[in-house]
Amino acid sequence: MPETTEDAKQLQSDLNQYIRYLRERLFFEPDSPVFHYNLGLAYARKGLRAEAIAEFRQAIACDPSMAQAYVNLGGLYFQEGDLDRCIEANRKALELDPHLAMAYSNLGFAYLQKGDPDEAISACRKAVALMPNLLQAHNNLAVAHIQRGEWQESLEASQKVLELNPDFAPAHYNLHIAYKALGEDEKAADHLDRAKALGYPIHG
């Protein structure tokens, strides 16, 4: 069921109340990494990136072993367009816990944006080894293989994405590119049509 305006208002009200609660708790327990971390999550949920970054940093200052705080911090740096700090934060998370699939997936996405498909593939392979159903990591693999001209590998990655979510528009577009490069024009056209129907922004 789609979220109504009233549902959205209630969610924001609950979130604001939760933030007030956490800030009150932090007044009495300013060195609690958990309260700072949860407040960072709440601010991120509201789209308050600067405030969320400050809270995750504070959580790390209170507990330098909090790997998930580094993962979330890296995600916020990515949203800010700071790819180097995103990579640094996720790498720090993996130093603390080498089994964080999301950290590897985030690294893969950041390396894609930096135009480094080799590093992206390495990171995303580790992500899907740890979490085989991590859709975004499979999609990152598909794009990275396209960047390297490895069409068959890209097809396989995109097909895995569609097993997880048949309506994931970027996967259909990636299949269009790969099939087009392989000379399979009918399949390419079918997936392009599907991507358009699902709202994928086609330019040109």
C-alpha cells in the first residue's frame, strides 16, 4: 500500500520525537557511542547530512571500533560527492570488520564513479561473496564489466539482478548495452523498451 500524506506526516513526527529523545539522553550521557550513532541514523533519515556526519564522527570518537558508523559515514560522504573520503571511511570499516558486505558494495560504487572498474569489480565480488543477494553489488559488477568491455560477464551480473528484482530498470538498460555490443539487436531492443517502461531516464 502506498504511503499517504498522513503516513508521511506521522513518520516525520515520530522521527522528530525520537531525535528529541536521543538529544535528551545525550545531555546526560554525552559519551554514548550508541546514542550518537542512532542520532546520526535519524538525521540521515531526515536528509540532514551535515548533522548526521557530525553524529557519526562523534560516535567514532567515543568508540573507534564502531565499524557500522564508518559505513554510514562513507555513504554520506558519497552523497556529498566526496569519493575519496567515502572510500577512506569504508576501508576503515573493513579494517575493523572484514565481513561487511555493504562496505565492499559502497567501495565498488565509489570506484565506479571514479572510473576504476578493476577496483570496483574486486570490491563487488567480495560483497556478493558475503551477501549473494546484494542487488546493488551485482548491478555495480554489471556496469564495471561494461566499462571493461566484458559483455558476457556483464550479462550474467545483470541477469542475477533481475532474479532478485525483475523490475530493476538499470539492469534492463545494462542488458540493452551488453546485447547491443554482442550484436543481439532484438534482445537489446526488448530490454531498452523494458527500461523505458520502468521509468529509466534514456538520453539521446
